[in-house]
Amino acid sequence: MTAQRVIVIGGGAAGMSAAAKAKRTNPTIDIVVYERSGYVSYGACGFPYAIKGEIARVEDVVVRTPAQFAQQGIQALIHHEVLAIDTARQRVLVRDLHTGREFTDHWDELVVTTGGQPARPPLPGLDLPGVFGLRSVEEAIAIKTWIGEQRPQAGVIIGGGYIGLEMAEALDAHGIALTLIERLPHVLPAFDPEMAAQVEEELRRQRVDVRLGQAVQAIVGDERVRGVIVDGQTIPAEIVILAAGVKPNVGLVRETGIALGPTGAIAVDDHQRTNVPRVWAAGDVAEVYHRVTGKPAWIPLGTTANKQGRVAGENLAGGNARFGGVVGTTVVKVFEREVAISGLSLTRAKAEGFDAVSVSATASSRAHYMPGHQPLTVTLVFDRATRRLLGGQLIGREGVAKRVDTVAAALQAGWTIDEFAELDLSYAPPFAPVWDPLLVAANLARR
Amino acid sequence: MTAQRVIVIGGGAAGMSAAAKAKRTNPTIDIVVYERSGYVSYGACGFPYAIKGEIARVEDVVVRTPAQFAQQGIQALIHHEVLAIDTARQRVLVRDLHTGREFTDHWDELVVTTGGQPARPPLPGLDLPGVFGLRSVEEAIAIKTWIGEQRPQAGVIIGGGYIGLEMAEALDAHGIALTLIERLPHVLPAFDPEMAAQVEEELRRQRVDVRLGQAVQAIVGDERVRGVIVDGQTIPAEIVILAAGVKPNVGLVRETGIALGPTGAIAVDDHQRTNVPRVWAAGDVAEVYHRVTGKPAWIPLGTTANKQGRVAGENLAGGNARFGGVVGTTVVKVFEREVAISGLSLTRAKAEGFDAVSVSATASSRAHYMPGHQPLTVTLVFDRATRRLLGGQLIGREGVAKRVDTVAAALQAGWTIDEFAELDLSYAPPFAPVWDPLLVAANLARR
């Protein structure tokens, strides 16, 4: 009997987690990972900090190299692109991007972890030198090189989501005068407008020209980018970051029989199984169960990718792991502000059909008499009739990221806002006031 | 019909919360607060920071003055000591400490919030000038004045609990060479020895002479303190802080019919009622329901005092508020370490009869490639058979205080450690690694 063969398509967080967990669960398994780029096992979330210069080298965000995986008995082949999946014959067509050679490979178990891909709006000039997306280590290096060599004075960021905001901080650190263009009426679409407004205020305080509700018509230039046309006006730019959203990278699974869910990402069950036997999916290409809405969602995040990959890897190797889903927790640093959400914004809760209301409170991050205390705004969203907590949003200069985790726990527990208000939260003057901002907001909801 | 009269004994956090909430709930109520010291409504937790000098004036920890309470229609009488409670006649005997005048006052509702008092071991020399406790604003001012005027070179702190440790940092900031003496084998008795060891290491790193398992025999001096005798050896000291624990200040309720619970503090139900009708208790003098053990506990903390006071105030004014209890969350800063606990240590869990086990993991506070990341140790305690989470302890240089709140939420939810491991915690490189240290520890428990 030959060893069971596992093929993993995509060597990002999900793929390498799946491979590593499968090998640990059953060391006899034969695993190959095909990765199109030159790197596996990297945290794309670190790119903005590498470009900013807080991390010395972009490559430092790589967790492990193919050589390190080889020592674990996992073959990670970079510069190998999977061109097609044949679910009937259980094989993939692969191209070695260096040699151009194409070959087929047979699987017993297949893991699809092709990730997300940047939305590319149909804009003239997208391919001009100086216009960058930010998904791969290579793109991050290219941006850093461009900044070092071209010394751009002005830049445009297209998109006010997480990556756009983090890149604003990164480019600003190089003295680049920035314009940030967001098609929607506010940045951070997952948040309510009042919370987003505090982020916009911070961006403007940092001299970023924030343009909301405006669409890019074209990117212009000659041998390189020279500007961006927005509402008929040309904004000069020697660097343009395209951060206009991400979508699941599902091109490869079309017409394979692997079903997509309502979000357009691959539908999976709580074991990371797709509808096709012995085909698993995980990470940014897959849907995730949202515990608050009770529906599938598409929320591409490194944490979820790691967890889903691990579950897929354990199960394909004979285990019985379950991924319980997410509550939609994210945090982002925008210059001197920390912004976090867990669960649903008021806007989103209403769109999901909840009779939702919200309360907002601004309280101190530490005891009022302690130096360094900062205002921290908490918005809690809950259902009017059942009083079930539906979400929480936090913004402030400190103490935001890990405070939102308490909201995440409450959402997972399915608490009412009254149960939330009973929390026994930590208190000491350097870290919190006697009434933590979370409880100040919850108390408001009880009035 | 005359207005309902409420008497509150003690103007600390619990008493003033009760008074304020009662008045808001029913503005026709006539409320008087008798406070022995010269201040009401202060956070004693701030004293070490005031003594250290981080807060300009000790008085800055006062939230509101009697004059401010008067504007709310609450009479707060400082320098008024309640000498006796007569529950049969519903009256108290009060002494005006300035004039010496004694008078009785009648209540319709009585709130006992007499707080805690420092344990005073029967030591010779306790009353020498330069030996201080730390419960009142006056004592905090006295310490600060003593340091300013006497410029002590050496100091001894008796007791390695929260106050002792915070005072070590405070006195060290004045260049005082310190010896900290703890009777027990490790500091922070609520924690397991391995976690306490990291605190002891930090203290020693800061050149504090930590003496464990040693008892003070006497405090010596002449017109002022000169030293402390420990195990036959005299340790020179020009200042001594007595932080050898606190006990409920129940002297006043003895022989009143107001019942104490098994912990020695006043027994209360979830409405803050004592066994005597129309007599309420809250704060450090009262017990609290511990959600993890399901038993009454005595855990004197400012947060609990505020919550219990508010519940008592609302209920005595005709409301129907309930205090759900605590899970035993505390955090303390010790020089450059943050140390937190929620729930039970392994030692305590076993003492409570649980078949408890623990896992410990040390992971990074931020993404491994981010500058400033620090090791953070998490210990999770759970029941072997039911896998119920029983407690969590955290220590590190950053990100501890609010991370423990997630443990607090999980304990309130009554989760198993496996449910805890499913948490969707916030992730961004500046704030956490992809696998938060809490999840790294939880994953260990799942192996």
C-alpha cells in the first residue's frame, strides 16, 4: 500500500497550517504544497509594517521556509502554479513557473487554499509602474524598492479598508504626501459611520487628504505612474496602492464541481469539507460560519486561515476536528488610533434583519487621575426585543485591541447586553478605570 | 408623610455609589453618609501612584467632594464616626470627631459600607513614626510627606500582596532601598508559585531584597522607626509599610444581629440585603458570590465595591437590581511586569475540591516580527474530567490587563477549555500574534 498523497494548492497561512497539522496527525502521509509565488508561510498582515520600516526586511514576516518544511517531511514547491483541478480523476495540472514544464499530480486528499485576490477595478493605467497591490511578499518588496529608488513625493491609496489604512501609515512614514480615496461614504465599511469618522479625523490630523464617496476614473502616467483622476481632477502621484477590496480567489475551482456558497467563496462545513469528497478548503478562499448571524460569511483573516487550515489538516489525516466559526473580530492600527470590531455594526445588524439599537460611551482608558489616560469610545449593538448583544466597536489610542476580545467572548456565549454588563473585568489604575469603558457602555444600555 | 431616610456608614466607593444610585432612583429620598475620615469617594487603588509621584496630588484620586454630593442632594458628613448600630430601633450612634458631640440618627434603610481594614499583626513598634498602613487619603498623604521630609534611604514593606508590590514600585521611585518581607513561600498568594516566581524575579531585577517565608518579629526605633527585625536580623529602615493583608471592617456590626458569612465578612444576597430587613451591605465589608466556586468569597476590590454599592442603592430605593457575583479578576502592575488572574489558581482549585490541572504557555505579545514584542506567559487551570475552565493567570510586560478579561468572560460563561480555544480573538501585528497567547495555552490543553 502506497502512502496517502495530499496536495495543497497555495502555501499561505491556511495551506501550510493544513500541511503541518496533517503531517503531525499522521506522519506517514505524503504531502506536497504548490505555491505560485516565491514564498510560503508568510503573514501578509505584516507587509505594511515592513514597508513602513518597523520590520527590517520584508522576508522577516515569513514564518518558515520550504527547507524548514522539508525537514518536517512536507514538500513545499514555490514557483509552481496549479492550472487546473480535475475532481473526477483526482488530479491537478501544475506548471513549474521557472522551467515552464507542466505535469499532472494525483491526490488522495486535496486542500484548496488559494486565498484572496485584490479586486482590480477596470481602470485605465492599472499596469503602470508604480501601481501596486499587496498580496505577495514580492509585491511588498517591490513597493519598498520603489519607495527607496524613486523617492515618491506624493501617493494615492485607492480604498479605505484595513490594508488601505495601514498603508497610509506606512507610506506617510516615508514622507509621502497622501490622498486616500474611498468609493463609499466612509472608510472601514464594517464599522458604523460615527466610528469611521474618528478614523477619518485621525487620517486628516496626519495630513492625509481623505476623499469619501469619490471614484477613481483612471490612473495616468507615461513610463511610470504620474497621477490618479478622481471626479475629473488629476491628483499627482508617484506611487499608487490599489487596496479596493479583496475577493476569494476561486478561478481555479470554477467548473470543477466544487461548490461556492452565497458569498462567492468556497462553501465548507465545520470540518472544512467542500461538497466534493476528499476536497477540503480553508483560509481566504473559503467561507466561514458566522456565529452572530448564523449564516456563512466571507471574512478573510489570518487568524481564521490558520484555524481552518489546522482543522482541514487534522481531518484529512483521519482526525475529527471542528471549526466553530467566527464572530467577526478585527482590529487595525491607523496612525495613533486603534480601531476594533467584533460582531455586527448597527448598519449591518439592521441589514441582517435584526431590530437593532446601539449605545455609545466615551470613557477613559485608565483611571482618570493616571497620566497617559486616553478617551476610548465603545459602541455596543444589541437587539431591542431579545436584548442579545450583536456587536461592539471600539476606538481609542490605547487598550482597544484586547478589550474587543471580551466582546468576542460575549458574542460567542450568546449573551444579552445585561449579562455582558455583569462582567468582572480587570481593574488597576494603570490599565482601566473602575468602570471599564465596556461596562460604561453596557450600563447605558440598561437605563 | 416624611421622606424615607437612608443612612450610609462609610463614604468610600461602595457607600457613595449606593448613595448616588439611591438618589437617582428615587430623588425624594433623604440620604446621609457618615464618613470617619476627611474624604469621601476616593479610589484607594490610586494611592501608590500618588505616592510614587505619577499623580501630582494624593487628593487627585478623590472622585467627588462632599460639596459635589450636596449638589445632588446627598449629605456626606466627613469626620463623623458611627460608634454603634441599633438594628432593633433602627438607629446609629454617631460622633462628630471635630466637636466630640455624639448623637443618634434614625434610618428607614441602612447601608453598611465600612470597608476593609489592614491586618495589624501583634508586633512591637507598630506605632512608631514612619510605620504606615495605606487605607485612607490621610495615610497616603502622611507617607508622601514622610518621604519628602525624612528622605528615607532604606525601607521595609511587610507583605507581598497587591498593595505591598505596588508600594515597592512607589518607594523605589524615590530611591529608597527596599526589603520586601512575605510570610508565605511566595508573593501574590492568589497566584500559583510559578507565576509568582516571575514577579519575584522582577522585584529582584529592580534591586528589591525579597525575603520569602520569613516573619517579622518586631519593628524597632526610638523617636522614629529605625529597622525591622526578621529572623533575628535587623534590617535598617526609615520607613515601613504595613501591607500584611486586609480584613473586613466588621467591628461595628458585631452583636447587632447582622450576620457574617463563612469568610468573616457580612453575608449578603444577590440584592445586597443582609439578614436584617432594611439593612444592606456592600463593598469590602461584604461577601461576594464567586461564580466559579459557587460559594461566597471575600475579595475586596474597587470594581466590586462600586457594583455592589450601586445595586444596594437601587434596591433600597425601590428598584430590583441584582449583582451576579464575580469570577475573581484582578490585575497588578509590578515595576515593568503586568500580572493578572481571573478565577482560581491551580492551588486554589485543588483546595476547592476540583480535580484540576493546568497548562502554561509563553508566547509573544505581538507578531514575532514586530518591534517591541514581549514574552507573555499564560497559565490556564481546568477540571480534568469536565474540562471546565477554572481560571487563568497572565504575566508579561504588555497586553496582560485586558487579555485577562477574556478569561473572565469565559469563566462567567462557564465554558470548557475547548470552547475557550474556539475564541475569535483580535489579531493585527502591533497587538497580537496570529495565535494569541491565550489560544496557544488553550491549544496545549487540547493535545
